[in-house]
Amino acid sequence: MEDKQLASKLLSLIASQSDAETQPMTPKRAKERAATLTELFELFSTKSNFQPGMLVKWKPGLSNKKKPAYEEPCIVIEMLDPPVLGSTDESGSAYFREPLDLVAAFLDDDGDFVVFHFDSRRFMPVSN
């Protein structure tokens, strides 16, 4: 499936599931969530070989930070081996021991070049 089709499908599923969060889990909704989980796991598990200077973006459904926005390009600065582990000490946090192996930059709201650390499994190359 093409990147745009997959992104559209996954983001649509995620949005529809978010809207229903206050309602009880129905068998149909549970089946839809299981299918979405399976697709996102496969996408998350697909590793890319990033090199400095490459443009990357979030994989659909895998952003765990507010910035950059979906579809917003970032440029790879460096790949860390071994990764830096997220320092959040609360095991209930999504960032607990997150392996931060991608150092990437993007333009912030003021147009400044900002550099952050990310989990590379959540990113994919920008297709030209």
C-alpha cells in the first residue's frame, strides 16, 4: 500500500477510535482496534537505514511527540549507536526507557533550526 493511502487509512482509524473512547468496547470496535494494532506494529517493526542528510517524517499513527507535525520533514543529523535511553523514571510513561537513536532537526514555528532526539522506529524516509 502506498505511504499516503496507508497514512490516510491509519489516521482515519485512529481518529474514529479516539472519538469512541468514552463508549464501551464493542466486539466490532475491538476487532478494528486489533487490526489497527497489527498494522501499526508491522509499521513500527520495519526498520530504515537512515543516513545524515536524509529527509524523514513520522510513520502514520506512530508520532509520540507534538513536534514535528505529521508529514513535516526533518533532516537526519546523526544516528546513535548505542541509543540514549529516555530518562523518564516513571514506568507508566510512553517515554520510559525509549531508545533515542535518531538525532534529527526541523524548523520550529519561528523558522529556527531545532535538533531533537527520537526513536528511529517511528520514522520513515520522505519519498520524493
